[in-house]
Amino acid sequence: MAGLFYFYHMKIALWSVGRPHEAQMKAGIEEFTGRIGRYYPVTWVIIPVPKNAASLPEKETKKKEGEAILEKLAKEDVLVALDEYGKMLSSEKLAGLIEEKANAGVKQLVFLIGGAFGLDEAVLKRSNFTWSLSQLTFPHQLVRLILAEQIYRACSINRNEKYHHR
């Protein structure tokens, strides 16, 4: 496997704007995050909603969230932004995307879940790929669980393990 060297050196970061994981989702999120850790070092970063967000206009909230996100991103980070207008991927295509980035020597692959109003235009412009999980709308906490599970599934596909049945 040509990319094996990089395979162990790429980090996966799962970022979400909002509150810490809610109790009913936390166990599942932690379970799948731990499973991803068998393949790549993985971390969650929870980006707090801006202070006074409830009193700010939607556009201002998105702008402040965007500034916080862009401030945390390193120049060399590869950003996959989750957005309802992004491209849909099968589990196999997601596996291919992750493998491609690992083989290309990417140091950190960041998957980003925006806030309640979505992502600021500046963040979408900075993203290397915009991904839509579904045309359905899900609660943000559930998206965290789905994201962790799908990344684990993609890793298991790349290793030809039994988790993914096709």
C-alpha cells in the first residue's frame, strides 16, 4: 500500500459549532470516535456559539462563528464542510476521499459541522470540499453521531473489514 506511511500520520479532526455532546448522543459519538482512532488519531473540537448569539441577526452569528472557525484552521488543513448544498457521497466515495487525502500526505483532515444557521460564506470558500449528508434536516447532535459513524464506516471500507456490508 503506497500511502501506508501517510496513513498513520494524517489526523482527523471533527469540529462542530454548538454545545458539548448531549447525553443521549455522547455514548454513540464516543464509541465511533474511538473506533476511528484505530485508523487515525482523531479529536473533537466544539466551537462555542458566539456570546449574545440569541440577540444577534442570523448573518452576524454566522459571521462570528466563521471567524472563530477560520482562526482555528491551519493553512495546510484540508477542510470538509458539511452543508446542505454540498455534494452527496456514498460511503465508498467518502472512503475514497479519506484515502486520497491520507495518500497525498495531508496532515489534518477537518470535518466541520456548522451552527444552527449553517456556515458563513468565508468558511465555505475556504473549504476544500463541501459535503451534504442528506437532503433531510437533522439535529446537530445527531449529525455528530452520523458523521463519526460514517467516517468509521469509510475507514473500515478502506481496510476491507466486515463492518460495511455491500
